Amino acid sequence: MNNSRRTKSLVFILLNLIFIVIFITGCSKSEENKINELIKVDDNHYRIEIAEDNSLVVRLPEGRPRVPQLKCKGADVVQAVFPDGCKDALAKVHTDNQYYVIHFIKDASLGFELQYDDRYKFIPKTIAANKFSSSNPKVAQVDKLGNVKIVGVSDDGAVITATDGEHDEKLVISRTVKAPLDIYLITGQSNASYYYAEPELATVTKPGTAYHYSELVGGVEICSMNDENGAMQRGNLEASFGKTLYDLTGEKVLMVNAGVSGRKMETFLPLNGESYQYISKVWQIIQRYINDDKFQSRYEPRIKSYIWAQGESDPDTDIGVYKNDYMRLHEMLISPDYGFKYGFIIKVRTIFPNSAEAQEELASENKDIAIATRSSDHFTVENGKMRFDNLHYSQIGDNLLGEETARTIVKAYTEGIDSVTGNY
């Protein structure tokens, strides 16, 4: 009798526990569904989960997977970014009445992915390898030192095998994906253009992370900032700008140069200004590139913002006239014809007083314009940051301006552009 009661009690407790587990799991799934209805993940390989500690989590494969983008109607969204080596990141979604933090976590159980044109060094842990091979060289190539280069996009991935002649070790690339590509336009006059670039003194970008377009170098084509051996082929502002952006975000960068030399602000007026027509021509070329089927099969272009470096030709231009002309260009560049989000000004030196003051006022009066850097005021021929004409920045100066501009842009995108206005 006692055994029968005891058995019934145990069964009752067990059934209650099962009910509670099912109830909690059901509630959790219900809440997850609500969250995923509110905050959309743009890649159906992933969804937002509710972890045991009630935090919101998106799990990604190891390596360099494409980081899914979040969308939430009417909300401010800060996307997660994964600089090289990072295992986790945060995205933030701020609606009118709620603030969500979503943890993005890399999980080795989900595989190992790389992006198109990624470079990865395979270092075996168990053997001293003397030979490497790829099961799918149309997707992933490897040299005799274990340097892997992704040359194709495929759900099949590839297996890289290292051997010492007796034993093997394998790197399983479960999938290769299109590479997100952040696109920035750099324009203005000669300090924005490519007349004075010195690649041999430029900040060195990592191969496969930074690309460049300028008719002044390379002809009418998009080029890597590096040659096949990793040496710099391009300089100017773009070198340190591209490296810093990649270091901080883990996203590849395309920098489109549409700078001209010795042009006043009035020449940038849409639609008839000579300098504007050059910007328009360059942008039409870029549009043909990034909308090409082959390009689209390898990259995911994302139009970001433009960078402005000009003012030396307008020292006496009326401040109001300069601002009015600039705003007409700005409104065109943020229109659907171009699609840039913000304008970032590399402020001209204050020895060009009217244009310098106009740029400060533009940044303080407009929510989508910011001063990227004011450092050029400290540049001199003596400290090596100006050329001997005391008009054009040296490559050393460009290295600094490019880095500071990139840092400002990342801060604006992750913390809001208000964080870089005023005297930032």
C-alpha cells in the first residue's frame, strides 16, 4: 500500500515537472516568436533566441560569417560588428517604449564560415605540416604555407588538409558567403584627390579587406589597396581610412574617390557644376560595377556615407554662400540618387577662414553632417604633415586624417551622430 502511494506521488510530481517544463518552454517559444516578429533578422539561417538568463541571443558560426542585420520598424538600430578575433558582439534596438540588447555569439558547433576574398592562415595544432591542399580550389585556395584565400561563394564550402606525410589535420570550411562591402565616397578638391598619394608611406591595409576606385590611378576599375603580396598599391586618405574601418568593424570597405583639384565650392553645385558632374560620372560607373551580376554574386554592397575635404579655394567666399552651395550638394548626395546617410567633413585649416567657419556651422546646424577631424590645423611642413607647398597634406598627414575620420564614422554609426557633433 505504501509503495503504491509512493509510486502515485512520484508519478504526480513527475507529471507536474513535465507540465512545468512544457509550460515554460511554450512561454519561451511564444516570447521568442514575439521578439522575432518585432525585430526581423535579414538572414533565415538565424533567429533571435531567449537564453536561460533571459538575454536575447543570435548564434553564428565560427570564422568570418556574414553578420545578420536587424530591422525594426520605427526603431533606432545599432548593428553588431565583429572585428577580427572577436567572439561576441552586441546589437541595440531602441523603440519608442523599449530598449533591446541582442548578444551575437560565435558557436563552433554551427560550423566555420569565411567571406569572399577572405585570407585565413591555417596553423595546424597537432602536426608540423609540410603540405596543404584544398578539396574545392574553386572556392578556397591554399598555398604551401597554409594561407587560405576564398575565391568563390558556396554552401558546400571546402576542406583544407594539412599533412606532414604521415598524419593529417583538417580545416573544415562549412560555407563561404558573399562579403558585405561598406561603400564610402571621398570628394572635394586636391587634398581629397589622388594627385599626391605615396603608397610607400601609406598605412598598410590587410589584403582582401580594402578596395579603391579612382580614375587617377588604376584606370576605370575597382582595385585592391594591396598587390598579391600584400604591398600597398594605393595611398592618400584611403589607406588608413580603410584599415581603421576594417579594424573597428570587421567589414570590408570600398572607397570611391571623386576628388578634383583647385575647385571652388560653387563648382560642386548640382546639376551643372563642373565638379559635381565629375562626381556624378564616377558614381554612375560605380553603380554599374556594384549592380553587375558577377559583383553581386561575390559582394553585398552597402552604401554608407560621404567624406568631404575641400575649402582651400574658398578662403574669402561668403560664409552663407558656401553653406548654401554645400547644402545643395549634400541634399543631392543623401537623396535616393546616391543614398548616403551622413556627410563627414575633414575640416579645412583655419588659415582659410570663411570656408573653415562655414564648415563648423554646417556641422552644428545639421543632424546629418559632422566634422570628422580638425587635426589639419596642427599640420606643418616642419612636423612632416604638410608638403613643402604648405597647401597639400603629406602622406603622413593623410594617414592621420584617414584614421581619425574612420574613428569618427564608427562612433557615429554605433553611438549616434550626436556623439560626434559639437567639439568632438
